[in-house]
Amino acid sequence: LHHVIIDTDPGQDDAFAILLALASPELNVLGLTTVAGNMGLDQTTDNARRIVELAGRGDIRVHAGSARPLMREPRPVPEIHGETGIDGWDFPPAERGPEPGHAVAFIIETLRAHTEKVILIALGPQTNIAMALRMAPDIREKIERIVFMGGGYFEGGNMTPAAEYNILVDPEAARIVLGSGVPITAVPLDCTHATPAPVNWSSALAAHGGEVMRACAGMMEFFERYGNAKHGTASRPLHDAVAVAALLWPDLFTGRLCPVDVECAGQLTTGMTVVDWLRQTGKPDNCLWLTGCTDSADVYSRMEARLARLGTRR
Ligand code: BDR
Ligand code: CA
């Protein structure tokens, strides 16, 4: 059993990641923390509440965190995720609001209080995690691992030729996280692009019926439409959900331990994850960099079976 905190900026693929985590008996979700990313902080926080309540898990605490990156301006992307960030399903309004108290304080207090080590799953810009590590360096020994979705090396970027969204939005935060000394698993585009959802997966999800699966189908269909328009393909990787899948089923993923850093001052490459794949810097290995998936179809069929377990809202 892994105890986890999920730091997130939903996002349809964040929603799948959260639902998969809640549906998985291997994971004890201690709470969600939200960050400005795909949408502004108020929207990502409200989305996180709606997602846990959809899963019948209104008891999961959601704490709002950083409203902007450490040094830069926010970069919401409604053109990718729609006006709500989780377009594709009309979620009922949340019954409960976020908890009082900042996400960074929640992360620090939860790690200090927990007797066992905790895994932090970072699905958005890493502002909250970097803040927590800077404010309370003692928490490093309570973190079993940080699993983040972000970056890309062999595949390049998805926002610029060099940078993936989560790292581009807050490269300084990602640099702090990668330099923290905490064990890290990175799930970059190199891995998520090797793990595309089945073609028209939305139809398979819809066939299950029930509110959770219909919501998943709606969000997936929205995601597929964007993929079609931009890449001419009906199959898209659910980046953040792949990160949770990699934690659950490491046997299905491949990668290598190596030194990784982030470019924060490039003229063309700000936000690039610089992966020392051939170990030329002599720096210590700080990151398990995932590059492949041995059976993408299996990842999504396992995910589908898990999601179908989730109860509906009362
Ligand atoms: C990442 O960017 C966001 O838009 C997604 O939610 C995911 O976390 C993919 O590059
Ligand atoms: Ca995300």
C-alpha cells in the first residue's frame, strides 16, 4: 500500500489520473492539492472537488495551493482543455468547498505527521512541491518518491520544440524538485507518447454506463477531438493517467536511472528537461526517466477495469 498526495491542475487527463488512483486499492489517497496550470487556481480547485465527488469520495480533502508559478506568469490553456478545463462532461457543482489552509502547509503537515513515507504524485506545474521542499527541507526524508508527469527529451516538447507544458509553466520549480535529493520517477512525453489510449476509447468507456463512466467517456471524447484536430489521430495519450499507471504497474514501463536537470534560461529551450542519458556530466543519478511502455493496450484495459469499479454519486 502506498500513501499518496496528488498535486494537480485538472485537466481531463488529471481527472483520469485522480479517478484511477481512487479506484486502486494499492493507493491510499491522503488528499489532493491544486495548482494553477491548465486553468487558474479557482477553476482547478473546483474541478478537483467535482472529480472526487463524482467518484463518491467527497471525503477526500482538497487544498488550494499556488495561484501562479514561482517566477513567471500563469499560462492557462483553455484551447486544449476547454473553458472549464474538464470539458466533455457537465459535472454537477461541488457540494463542498476546498479545505481551509494552503496546499503547501497541508503537504508539509501531512508528511511530518505521517509515520510512513508518502509518495507525491505531481500532475501539473511543480510550484507547490518546490515551495514545500524549500520551506521544510526536513520533509525530504518523509517522501518515499516523487512521481511527476512532465518533460520530454527524445520526443521534444509539446508547447515549444524543447518544452513540455508542466515544466515550461514553472521550470524553476521543476529544477528545485529535481535537485532536492528525493528519489524521482519522471513520466515524460517520451513515455506518454508510447502509451496512447486505444482508438475511440471513449466509445468503449461509454458502453459501461453509469455516471462515472459516462463522464470519463465525455472527457475522453473531448480529448480525442483535440487530438484529431491537431495530430489527425483519434488516439491520444492520457498523460497524467499514465503517470499513475506507471506507479501502479511498473512492470509495463521501461526507463533508465540518470541525471536530469531543467533549462531555465535558454533563448530557445527554456523549460527543456536535459537528460544525461549517456551520463556525460558525472552528476549523480537523480531520476528514473521512463521512455517506453511494453503494452499500451494492457495499460488502458487495466485502467478501464479500475474506473468501472467506481461507485456513482449518491
Ligand atoms: C501535461 O500538460 C497538461 O495540459 C496535462 O494535464 C498534463 O499534465 C501534458 O503535457
Ligand atoms: Ca495536468
